[in-house]
Amino acid sequence: MALGIAVAIVLATVLGAIAYGRRTAARPTMAGWAVGGRRFGPVLFWFMNAGEIYTIFALLGISGYAYALGAPAYLAFTSVSLSYALGYWLMPKIWQAGRRHDLLTQPDFFAARYDAPWLGVVTGVVGIAALVVYVQIQLVSLRLIVDIALGDVLPEWAAVAIGAALMLAFVMTVGLRSAAFSAAVKDVLVVVLVVGLAVTVASRVGAASMLDVFRLVEERHPGIGSLPGLQPEAHTDSVWLMTSALTVALGNWVFPHLFQMSFSARSATAIRRNAVWQPLYSLSYFFIVLLGFAALLAGVQPTQSNANDALVQLVATTYPPWAVGVFAGTSFLLALAPGSVLLLTVGSIFARNVLRPLRPALTDRGALQASRVAMVVLAGVAVWLTLGDDASLVQILLYAYAAIGMLAPGVFLAFLWRRTTAIGVLAGIVVGFVALLAPFASNLWAVALPNWEPGLIAMAIAAVVTVAVSMLTRPPKAAAVAVGMPTPAVAETAR
Amino acid sequence: MAARRSLAHRWLLILPFLWQVGAVPLVNEVQAAPLHIPFPMFWQMLGVVLTSVVIGVVYRLDRAAGAFEHDDAEVDAAAEGQD
């Protein structure tokens, strides 16, 4: 029964999404496929945003962290609001550059702003790498959902591969519009699901009311409600939360798929209005933290040490089969829709910004096909990375943000400092990755700046190096600088 | 284009960072639990609401300062460029 309901929810949504995509997008062009033809009005854009932020990570990652550690899960409350406080200023600038210069991808922007096609290739490769790490989150989650729906009969590789195959099949159909449609469906479903679970969970775990769960969990696990939480050896103290929150906020719009999302909006005003309301949706994380605490009270036994499946186990052991089915179906959509957007971005960046500069003769149709091949290959890489990885979802998320943070100085300085150069951005990326990945650097941070999120340290170093090297190299042409920092005179010429 | 008024009010967007990041060590020590919710969590939830309020205020001040007419001029310029 659980399986039947789960399959019905997923199938109905996917078919609806395909029909919707077919009806609204006549010809498959790169622009239509990748940025929705730049015509997303406020409603579609809102769901696109919500769909990107309320991924399966929110449901399983946050509840798992609340279960295993407690207070460190509050990181979730900072991610959306701080991203939009920053995005209110940043996103319209990205949108404007995209609109004026016909940019489709983030590397397009780097190449144009820094007058260096090779920088587009470099940033394209870095972006793809960070996105592949991000895709892991969806695959780890899909695997847990496949297990719960089918009853844990498949080996790990098969469950992960099924998840990846479905994501690919979904994204191959029509592109961004379909993803936005299914994002809308699952946004409604997930709110119903989470609220439904939260209001019914108290009695199942021996609490008197929903809020009593918090009292009970603090009574049985003293210290869970404040940092560092239940495992002091996990180094999740105040410094960890502050630096992680900044890493997420500064890295958020630097992710290629989120950067490019600004391109899909119809107007800058639509983007700004959206930023006003979007943070409030993250209050629903209250219910997810609650469910993580409830899982702890229920004494569920996650199958893995990372506790990613704490909520899955709670639902599977304390709810009837039909509820398990709704949970599995919704979770599946929750991983599928954002995951397909990630793959879509990976594919379009590969074809447009990595392959095309190397093979200029590539046709539009050829580029579309190349991007599809790239999606399959990189989904395969993500599957490979996922197998045998025992990190928590929060940790994988922070890895992805640390990686993309190396592009952050190039994005922010593009809008702030005319003098920034392509060589400066490249130097920042290279030194930043050394600071992030080299063992000697990791050892140094562990001693000098304990509990700091390494991604933030590396990002700061990348920024300093970018500025220093930029001062030593020749600035880009005025027309290129104007991509990020238009002057009124240039705006007139553009007209 | 008419001279645009100051956009200095956009610095208000720093408030959410002071609330949700800067205050973390302080609120972590507070033992109170309003509605049984641990205070640091309650604080972060208030921070989410505050952020929406702040962005809303900045949006209104932007509109009063004529920032959106500038945005809309961009849309028109782009539409002309594309057609």
C-alpha cells in the first residue's frame, strides 16, 4: 500500500509536469530549456525559488541533525533569511547583467564581466564540481526513500542508480518549466505532510502536546537545545554556527543554478518582491526540528551512524502504511525536482561553457545533445561519490558550499570593484582550493581557528588573493566592467 | 532619467546578519524556554520574521526612492534590444 501511494503521487506529478512543460514551451531552444525563456512571473518564480531551497535536505538533513546533535540544526533557520537579505541586493544585479548581455549561465557572466572566455571554462568546471557534490544530497536521500518504499530489498548501488536514472529521465523531458511545476506540487505536499506529522507525532512519542516535545527532549537529553548540542566532540559550537551560517549565505547565490535562477525572472521588481516573502517559508523548519527531536524521544534506530534516516525510521515505525506512502512519494518529489534542476544546470554549463569554447563549430542542437550526455556522465560521477560515503547530509551540504565559495569573490567583486581582473579571480580560486583541501592547511585551521567552518576561511583567503593579484594585473576593458557595474552612459549606449 | 534619491536605507539589510549571526554566542547562554522552545531556536525563528520585515521595509523605501522605475527602464531597454 505504501508503495502504491508513493508511486501514484510521483507519477501524477511527473505526468502533470510533462504536460505543463509541453503546453507552455513550443520549441526546445537552449534559452527556453535552461532559463525558461526569461518569462517567469512572480508566481512561477516564487515556486522556483521555494523549490530550490526546500529540498530533501531540509526534510531529512535537518531532522537528522536535530536527532543526532540538537541545536546545530538551527543553522537551517539562518540559511534562507540571510540568503535573501543578501539576495535582495545581489539578485537584481545578476538579472540585469543577464538581461542586457543575453547570458544563460554563470560562466557566461564570468567570461563577459572579466573579458576572458577561458575564465568561463574554469568557473564552469568549478561550478560543475560543486553541483555534483550537491547532487549527492539528492541521491543519498533518494536511496533512503527507495529503501523505505520497496522495503530495503535492493543493494545500495541499485537504489542509488534508480534514483539517478529517474532524475535524468525527468529532466530529459522538457526542462525548467516542468521542474517549476513539480516544485509547486511538492511544495504544497511537503507543507501538508510536515504539519500533519508534527501535529500527530506528540502522542506517538509520549509527549502531551506538540510543544511538550521540546520540554520532554530537554528533560531527557539536557543541553540538546543550546550549542554545542549533544556531541561536544562534533565541534558544533557558536563559532561553528556563525561561520557556517555566513558560508551558506555568501555561497548561496554563487551556486550556478541559483545564480542562473535570477535570469529566469521577468523583472528585477519580481525578484525583489519575492525576496520579501521567501524567508517566512523557512519557519516551517520549526516542524522539521520538532520531528527530529520526536524521533529521539521515540528511540528510533537509524540504520546508519550519520542519522540521515532518523525521520524515515520515525515515520516507518510509528505511522500507518498509507502515511508512509505519502511520506515516500512526497520525499521522492522533493529530491527529484531540485535534483533535476541541478543536472540541467550541469548539462547546460558543460555544453555551453566548457565544450563550446573548445569546439566553436558546435550547433545549437549539438549543444543540447552534448549537455544531455554530460548530465548522464556527471550523474554517474555523483552515484559513484555517494556509494560508501557516510557523511551526514548537513556535512555534504557544507562541502558543496565550501567548494562553490571559491567563486564567491569573483561574483561579489564583479558588482563592487571595477579593478577586479580575470587573473585575480583565477588566483583566488586556485589559492582558495589549496586553503580548503591541502592537509597542511586543514591542520593549521584546526589549531589556529578551531571550530571555524573551513569554507569561510578559504573564501576569505580567496578574496584577499583576488584583490591583491587584481591590483598587479591589467583591468578588463570598460565595456566588460560595465557588465557588472553599468554606468549611465553605457546604459544609454546599450539602448 | 530623474535624479535618484539615496539608497542608503539598503544598509538595513545588515540587521538580519547581526541578529542571526552576531547574537549567537549571547542568546546561546539564555536559559529561558518560551512555549518550551529552547531560547536559541526561538531567537532564530524571530530572526526569520525580522528578516522578512526588514526586506519589506527596504522594498517600500526603494519604491519611494524610485528604484523600481529604474528597474522597469531596464526591462524596456532589454525588450527593445531583443525585438
